[in-house]
Amino acid sequence: MPSLLTHDRRPNTKHSRYTTLTKDHMIVTSPHGRDYLLRDLIETLIINNELSARPSDDWRSQALRAAPRDHFVPDRAWVPSRDLSGGYVIDHRIDPDDWLLAVYRDTLLVTKRGDGDIIDTSVPATSAVSRPGVVMRFLELLQPQPGDRVLEVGTASGWTAGLLAHRVGDGNLITIEIDPELSTTAKQNLSKLGLAPIVVTGDATMGSTVREEFDRIHVTCGVRNVPQGWTSQLRPGGVMVLPWMPAHGQRGEILKLQAPLISPWLIGRFCGSTSFIMMSGQDVDIPTSGRRADDESSWTSMRPTQVMEAMPRGFGIFLTAVAPDLAITKAKREEHNDRAAFVMELASLRDDSYATIVADPAYDRTCMTQSGRGLGDILFQAYRQWVRLGKPGRDRFGLWIGPDREVIWLDRPSNAIGARNR
């Protein structure tokens, strides 16, 4: 259930034919054959510092060749725009050229929207093949070694399972997928390449029932609370990498957790901004805002755009620490009172408080309409506090995870700035 980071437009040029109408028999002598496109993708990842400049020394480059991405993409998929508001369909049966070109770009491919059609963007994506650059970053942080015992949460079509199986060996990888249809497809995709990791269909919240301890845990779906089942199965000295996605907004953080040798607590550092499809059971129902009798309006000199620009620079982590139940449900430019304005909506995860914040360019101030606990005031107060601390970036924050709670700290583990129960 992969990353939602994407490219933003469809190619507007036609290319010579380089495939037949079946993916299993490709003409690779053309300049646009699969091998050429894979080499081009690897060069792109090297330029973006997502692969080593010496591919022969980087196991990930070898794994990309051993588990080619096109083996794990269905005939029909959706290529989203960068802001996820649009995109286009690729269909191997109609245009295999465009299909293969999209598969070997550094872009996300949505492969499933529940039981609906992939072109219906009103239905949230439920499965995708992650952007290669994001996959390489996760595997770099995970640092699996040959022979390591690895648990993967979220098999999807099986691509990252194939990459990991090439590295650690089939029998050392257990990958869990809750969707039976995806699980079956993943097994078939892997088998065609001669790969046979242990694919389990079921809920991964409690960890693995096949094995009790792992050297590495690789999570491919957004997680709000790290399940106890995973932390208890990570051996001392082990590493877990996951998309940590608290409900403060639409994005999250890449979190690398390590299990100390002599402590029941896991220690984590934040390694970059990301966005993934949420894990089943961890998405939260957020109340829809609406005007009520106790609404109060006020003005402020703060701008919601300041907040959104600061989110990936460390403020998102700080906000989760000091206001863990605050959710940003909307943050975009839209028509408001017949004028273009930046509109932000806030909701609470524990009561019916809400706020609507409108920054109208015709005014020097921002209007807040809120009810309940004053979520707009809480948001801007947190922002001002973050600024007073020197605008600390993600590299200054860390996370402790214990048996019953998560603790966010700043600069050193003893300087806790927020905690929440697991």
C-alpha cells in the first residue's frame, strides 16, 4: 500500500513501437526497450542520490534487474498528477508503449481503488506500486543483509517483496497482505520470476504467526500508531522502517526505528517527508466541519500558508507532539465569497471542535471561524512556539516507543515535548 509521491504529467510525444501486445515477449533491441528504460531509471535514481553512483556495488540496482517493475504492474493502472487531483490511465492492451514508459518512470502507479474503477479519483486508492525513488530510500534505511529474517507489512502486487527476496533469500522473507486478491496476484507475480518468499494473507497488526522474531521489518502502508505486535517481534539490534502518518495533515514522515540491545523501548529518527496509503484499520474518521450556533469569528495576522510551508520542515512533527488530536482536513486555494483564497479546515480527533481559516488576499489579516476548543488558536500558538525554538528541523526530533506510549523528543531523548498512548 505504497507511496503517493508522483510525477505530474503525461508524456506528450509518441515513441516507436518497442513491445508486442504481451508483456512476456518484449522487443528490447529498440532504443526504448525495457532494458534501456530500466538503465535510464537507474541513472535517474543515481542523479537524485537515491542509488549509489556505482550500481555494481549497490545491491538495490541488482535487485531492480532481478525483479523488474513491469512484472508487478497490471495491464491497467492510473498515473496520478503531483497533487493527486488528476492523472491519466495507462493500458498495456491499448498502448503498450505508453504503459512501459510509465512503468519505468520514477512515479507512483495506482493499481486499485477498492472495488471501483481506477479512473474514479473520488474513491481513495487502496493499492499502488510505489515510486521507485521512495522504495530505494526505504531499502537504504532498512539495510537488509543476506540471510536476515525480514517481515514485510503490505505486499500489494509484490514488487518490494521481490526486491527483498533477492537480497535476503526467499525463506527469510515473510510478507503479509490483508487483501486476498492482491495476495494471490503477488504470489503469481513473484513465481513467474522464480521468487518464492512466504506470502501470508491476513491482518498484519499482530505481526507474524509464522515466526516470532525478525532482524528487519519493512512497512509499506501509512501507520498512525506502531502496533505492539511489530515492536515485540523486532529483535534487539533490529531495524524497522515505516511511513509514520499521524493525523495532523495529508503527509507524514519516514521513520527509522531501532531496537536497543538492553532496553524494551525502540528509538526512532525521522528521515524525510512522505505520504502512503493508510494501513487498514488505522485511518481515522474525522468529523466534517459545518457552521453551528456557537461559532465564533476572529482575525489574526498569521497566514495558513506559513503553517503548510513549515510542515515538512519539522513543524509537522512538533505539531503532533503538542497537539496530537488536531487534524488538518483541508489546505488549498479555492473560491471563497467569489474570490480566490487559501482555505484551511481543522478538526479534532477527540471531540466535535472544528475551525475554518480563510486567508483572503484582499485583506492583510486571516479570518478564523471556530467552535469548541479553538483549534485555529491551538495551531497558530504551536507554530509560534516552534518559531521561538529556532524552527527545529526533522533532524532534531526523535521518537521513543515503549510498551504503552510513544514519546517525541527534541535534541536529546531526555527532552520530551509530547507523548501519546499507544
